[in-house]
Amino acid sequence: MIFPQPVTWEICILAGGLSRRMGRDKARLKLGSRTMLGQIRRQAISLGWPVRVIRRDAVLRCGPLGGVLTALKTTRTAAVLFLACDMPWITPA
């Protein structure tokens, strides 16, 4: 894909959902001194791109696709990298 201008990126961390299987908000579960969301946010910020957390979906009860749609409808960038809040061991590499 060829872009006519430099590509602007942002990272969107999906942290919405009903937490039915977990029984509580998984983004707030502690892993050591940080929450799962805090851990992944820290890794995302280290890349130097803007980071947004998507907690409320434009389309309710649609699962992760609701968060993806919400982010795409509201982004001002040409590209979005999506991460889930329950991927705490992801690294910038």
C-alpha cells in the first residue's frame, strides 16, 4: 500500500466489554504493581505513538468489533494498531 504522505499512527487499547466470563473488569486486574491495562499502556507508550483506551463502544454488545468500530470512527490518523487490555505480556518488539 502506498500512502501519498507520511502515515500517522495511533494505538488503541480495547478495554470495554461486560467481563461476563471473568466476573469483574479484567482491565483492572493487578499484575504485580500494575493493572493489566496499565501494563499494556506502558508498553504501548514506549513506542512513541499516541495511545487511546477504548472503554465505551459505539455499538453495544458487539464484542471487540464494537471497540474497533468506535476507534475507526473517531480516529484522526491514517492507521491504527489495536491491542487488547488482556495482552499484558506484549512487548514493543
